Amino acid sequence: MSTSPAASGSGSMTDTAPLSLCDREPHVPADRLVAEMVPPPRFDSVRFDTYIPDPNQPSQTEAVGVLEGFAAGLGGAHAVGGGKRGFLGLGRPRAPKTPAGPRGVYLDGGYGVGKTHLLASLWHATPAEPSLKAFGTFVELTNLVGALGFQKTVQTLSGHRLLCIDEFELDDPGDTVLVSTLLGKLVDAGVALAATSNTLPGKLGEGRFAAVDFLREIQGLSAHFRPLRIDGEDYRHRGLPEAPAPFTDEQVTGAAYATEGASLDDFPSLLAHLARVHPSRYGALTDDLRAVCLTDVQPVPDQSTALRLVVLADRLYDREVPVLASGQPFDRLFSEEMLNGGYRKKYFRAISRLTALARDAKGLVA
């Protein structure tokens, strides 16, 4: 057992030293990427009837009704595994052709209004086998294309009844063209679409790029969705205390040694390690973690590092892994220039999620 002292007030030390994210270099096979396209563990049990609309925000109640009707409309032979199969009866069932027009819903709203809760509820409510439904973030979808190739991704997802895309963001023209083409082919194959974002489809390019071609691709994407506005304030801040102040290095280190399955890393070293691991593997990077303990948290030095940290924050939040930290509070991670720039929505989301995980971690230090 390591001789590093536990923090004052923490529980007894474990028999082994904490894990280290910097020691992990996971390799994720492509089939795992497909199999894991389901709602994250945090949303395993959510349903429409567990979503509590804010009585002051009628758009939330309206959204639940629209989505319940959308899910009910996705029933049919294919949805229960009875769709036609490919040549000689082999391969995945083919989705039936559907009428022209929007084949999806687009949940637009601010941070923490329950968009992901509703999207996961739609996935659960859709009457289809899990293998005929896919759920993933926009980044995970682009990573899937990178792992499988475009044509294989189209072939794999074309047999699905529903594709849910969380945090739909377009950060460069290349991804715009890629996803626009992919969704167009999936709609042609009869796949229903649902997405969340903080910006309406026709406005995704604002503040980022001004190229005519880019904006034309955005408008083409927006035609696939029926926008559904969800108003409200961030539920993570409703009646909750302010984010806890950072702890000391000694408290964080002691809690890491006292918590089975916790990791302990120096924050600058972790940021450097993330640059060596593809973001598609950040989920595997957090496998089996009970808590993440970080010392010397400080503002991120550049945009590329910041965007990688956003992805890690999403994976930790999905898996409900508490984050205990020393150094600077999480609302000081990103510079004013970053928070006012084109990726500001990502950074505010990361701050909101890391703050929620920091609250969850308070119990690690007695």
C-alpha cells in the first residue's frame, strides 16, 4: 500500500494506490462503437413520465406530448424486427420507405432543460428492438464514420428505425458535409431522426464560419427536422447550492487513496495525455472508474485542449463519475475569449456538467 497520507477527515486508505488516467491508452474495436450507441448509464431509467416539466415553461409539457406521439408513430413491422431483409433474406432488416418531408424532431433549448432526458426517453419509448435504435452524441457519430468508413456506416445504420443524436454541433465545414450526406442517405432509407442542440438547425453556423457552401449545407440539414423549442433554466442550478470551492491537494490525494476505483492525476499532465488519445476512446478511458481526482486544475491553454476536455467532461457526465479537484474552480477553465467565441456553447456545457460532478464528489471528503 502506498505511504501517501489520507486527507484529514477522509475514510481509511485502500489497499492499492489510485488508478491514473494518464496510464491508460485504450484501444476500442469498431464493433464496440456500434454496440455502445445506446443512452448512457445516467439515462438508463429515464422515461417520459419521469421528466418533470417546469410549470412555468409550457413548452416543456408540449415537448413531452409531441415526442410521445412521435415514438408511437415509429411502430410497425420493422420496429419489432419484422422488416424486409436483404438479398436472399440475409443481413439487417431494411427500414420501409416513408413519406417525403421531415423525418425527425430537433429539440432546441438551453443547458440543463432536460433535452437529453427527453431524447433518451424517446429512444426507450420507440417500439423497436435495441439493435434497431441508435443513440450517440454528434462527436460519437463522426467517430463512428471514422472507424467504419462512410459506406459501412450508412449500411449499418440504414437498418435502424431511429437514430438519436445528442448535442448536435457542427464545428467545421468537413463535418457539416459528412453528416449532411449521412443523414440524407439515412432518411432515404426510412430512418427516423431525433437530435438535441442549443441552437436551431438553420443557425448552427453563426459565429463560426461564413462560407456560402457551409451555410447551404446547414440549411439542407435543417429540412430533415421539425424544430421543437424547449424553454427553461438549467435544472442543475434550480434550488442547488453554488459549485463547491476546490479542495486542497492533500484532501484530493487523500480521498483518492480512500476511494476504491478512484483515479488520481495532475491536471496539466492529464490534458497532455488527452492529446495522445483519440476522443472516440475517452469513454473507454473512464471504464470502471468510481471517481476522478484531479490536482492543480488551471485554465486550459488553447482551443484544441479545451475541446478535448469538453469531450472528456461529456463522457464523465454520461457515466455519473464524480470529479474531485484542487486548484482553480471549474468556471475558470476557459478564457473570456473562448467563452465569447464560436465554441462557447460547448464550453458552457462542460462547465455546467463538471460543476454537477463536483457537487457529486463532495461526499468523498468527509
